[in-house]
Amino acid sequence: MEPIDDARWETVRTRERDDRFVFAVRTTSIYCRPGCPSRTPARRNVFAFGDARAAERAGFRACKRCAPDDVTADADRVRLMERACVLLDADEVPPLEAVARDVGLSRFHFQRTFRRIVGVTPGEYARARRAERFRGRLTPGASITAAIHDAGYGSSSRPYASGTLGMTPSRYRDGGRGERVTFATAACSLGRVLVATTERGVCAIELGDDDDAVLSALARHVPNADRRRDDDALRAALAAVVALVDDPATNFVLPLDVRGTAFQRRVWNALRTVRPGEPVTYASLARSIGSPHAAQAVGAACAANRLAIAIPCHRVVREDGNLAGYRWGIERKRALLARERR
């Protein structure tokens, strides 16, 4: 065991909540969550551990006040945040001060607690939910103006300015109609690979057994876009992606046109920091983005990824080390992980 480091000690000293570690006290043989209301111990007696099991293996027992071994210890806060989500889901979103009062917290503590449990700020959550309502109302033949106001936007310019859809509302409503998507395919060590780009960057990387499979996947993504094959224009991009498939440690610098909710983007950004050969679990990835209770939502975000390898969702495994589903086939996921371990 080593003494606690400066950063973690500051968290303990200021009683700040942090679910990424627990601390143990040598003189009492007890370990606690950061933020425990018990008296702050002397630093020389404090040690940090990654989780409750590690502390217990070292001979410490759980504190009865903060229950660091109880995964339901935050259940009361989770219920409050669920109530807050219901309020933020309304077409007419109330001011954040009003939501905070409704759940019995100050605005400052409400925002911090909401972000820790849900994974995004209350404002990001409200904007994402409004965008989802907007997308749901953009059915073929629907009035764009009506959809904007029905979704709760105060101005018809807001959906355009926010970049919510990655394209204009009319194009999204029509399955990308009017948007130019350039693509190319090539052979790679995992079968066939497709790279598709917009004016903003690479919007899709698909893997499959043949060209029909990867082209069908792209068509489902943007069914009505102006999809044009251009092998010459994408020669360099395709070569970069093939190199990444063959060697995931390759430095990949192509710009990406990433489209997703605020939470999905947080997950995808975290995935891009995971090193090759060092897979993570859904739970640990959820903790890394400050949402320890969102392992299932993290899995859904991984499943929504359309940029194979570039956003390495193949590096996420179950708690027991077994492989979960993978959009491009479990055998490809197994091959990628084996290649990275070598």
C-alpha cells in the first residue's frame, strides 16, 4: 500500500464526491467513499484503492455511514435525478433553478449531481431530448416549421445553428436527401471496408463480408442522400482506414463527422482515449465519463457508433472479460482485440 496522492487527498479533505476510488484509514481499518461525513483522518494514515474489493482484500472493512460497498447507496440521488429528467423532458422546459428547487437541491449541487449520475449537464440533457423530439417529428411530409415549434425550439433558426442533426432539418427529414456523401470500398484484413465522407469529414466506416453488405449499411444510414462512389478522391482516406484496421496503433488524423447525442459523444470521446491492447468494461467506461450508473447507456452508445475502428468500441468488454455484441460481427471484434494484444 502507498500513501494517498495529492489529488485524491484534496478530494478527501474537501469531502468532494468521487466514485473513481475509495480511501482507507490505517488506524480504524475502515474504508470510505470520498465525501463521507465522518471526521477527516490524518493524511499519514490514509490510503487510496481503485474500488471496494481492493480495499477489502487489503484487510479494511466498509464504513457504515457512507456504505462504500453498497451499489445502492446513491439510490436516493438517482430517484431525484429521475424526477429531474421527467421535468426536463417536458415540451416547455422549466428554468434550471425551478427544477433544482423541485428536487430539493441548490442549483450548484443539482448540476453537479445531475452530471455525475446522468453523464451530461442538465442543459445538455434538455437540448438532447428536445433534439430527439425534433427528429421524431421530422417524418416525410411533415412541416419543418411545425416540427421546430412542437419540439420546443423558441426560434426557427436554433436547430440549424445547434448542429443537432449534422445536416439541415429538411435533409434529415428526407433521409439525407440533398446531402452529398462520397464513398469508396477496398479489401482489408477483416473483409471489405467502406469509407464515406461529407464536407465535414468521415461520417461512416463500415466493415462487411462484401461490397453489398457495406453499401447496404451506408444506405440504411442515409437512405436518400446523394451517395456517389469516388475511389480517386478517397484514395488517401481509404488507405488511412485500411492501415488503421491492420494496425490499430496507427496515428489516425482524418477529420470525423460525428453525429450523436451529447451523451453518445461523451462516450465516443472517451473511447478514443482507450489504448490498444487495454480493453475496458462498460462499467469502467461509464465511471470514466462521470456516470457510474450508466453502463447500459454506454453499451447503447457503443452500438450506435458508425465509425468502426476510428471510434474503437471494439475495446469494450463485459465485466467477466467476455465479448459482448459488435455492430460489425463478434468475430471481427475478437480478431481486433487479439491483434491489439499482439
